[in-house]
Amino acid sequence: MIIYPAIDIKNGRAVRLLQGKADQETVYFDSPLDAAKVWMDAGTKWMHMVDLDGAFEGVSANLARVEEVASQGVKVQFGGGLRNKKAVRAAFDAGVSRAIIGTKACSDPEFVQELVEEFGDKIAVGIDAKNGLVAVKGWVDTSDVTALDLAKQVSDFGVRTIIYTDISTDGMMTGPNVEAQEKMLNHCSANIIASGGVSRIEDLAIVADLEKRCPNFDGVITGKAIYEGVIDLNVALEHYPQI
């Protein structure tokens, strides 16, 4: 199980939002690079980075910050405002290992298919669900597309990685929605990265148990819990060594 520390960037700083709400922001580091160095020192091999300004406005605004992190040698999966090929190419030019398509995947699934044809497994899709429906534009709006239907569609297009977030648990420190994650794992062939709700070391064990039942389980994203020190990333990585 890969553990992906999350670095959300807003106005150039590393922040966390409560359930994605822009007006409920906590700043943890003035520089995303400082956050990345802490998690790299703990032994992480991957970083999950999101440009929140890009997610809200539709145009990546913090790519230079992402490039700083990628230049340190850690693998970065990155999303937020990647809504055309030019933006995706710019992300790869900045050293990103995996580009995450979110809102655009819901409004224009064929765009994802075109990207997969050009970039292969370097393209991931982020599916953020609220009551089973896909949330878009930084979780501001909710579509009428179900998360399961979108996952099946992009998986059939050849997408190999889906980041599935249950918005109701994100940042709430209440534990992951394992039932929803398992339903997603069983619904499509893509590898699934679980996101939302991990709040203690025991939650990692609960999520890791999915791997026994679902071979396409890839890993888990954790954010607020490691920033608040509720989960010691050093200890977590001892339990789940990264490859």
C-alpha cells in the first residue's frame, strides 16, 4: 500500500480545507516545498499535490511550486486546473509523474480518452463524490453523473489510476468510508487510490485490508492527520514500507 501525503496549494502556501470549502482554510506551511521535505524525510516516495486555485478557477496557478517539489526527486501526482492538453503538457514539463484530471473528466470524458492515447498510464482521474454524485470545480458544484458510472467509463478508456475521494469524510478526521471505496474497487478495473477520512494509524490498517480483497487497491492519501500529528508518518511508513 502506497501512502501519499497530500499537499494542497492555495495562494502559494500548503493548506488544508475542511470538506473542500475555500473559506475554511488552515495554513500549515508557507512553502509547499517545506511540507514536502518533512514527508520526504519520513521516507515517502510519492506526493499528492493539488492546486486549489487551479481547481476553483480552472487554470493552474501554482505550477512553479509543484516543480520545486518534483525537482527534489520525489514522484508527484498533481491535479487542479488541468483542463486542456497545454496544461497537462506543462505539468509533465514541470516534472510531474502523474497528471490528475478532475472536473474535465466529468464534463468531457472523451478528453480523457485522448490524453490516455497520448500519455498512457501517466494520466489519472480524480473522482470526488458527494452522496454518490461527482463534485466538480473544486467541489463547488455537484454534477448529475454518478461516481461509479464515471469510473467505469474512464477505466474502459484505459485510465489505470483513479483517485476516489469521499467528500463527506475529507478533513473531518472521522475515519474512511471503506464501504464506498470497496464498491468503487469492485466496479472498475483501474487501480484505486482511496482519499478522505484517514485520521489515525488504525485507519491505515482498515484501508490496507482492502488490498486483501481487491487486487486493484493502490494506496491511500492522507492529509490533515499527518499535518496535525495525529498520524506520525515515520511510524506509518515503518508499518507500510514504500516501494
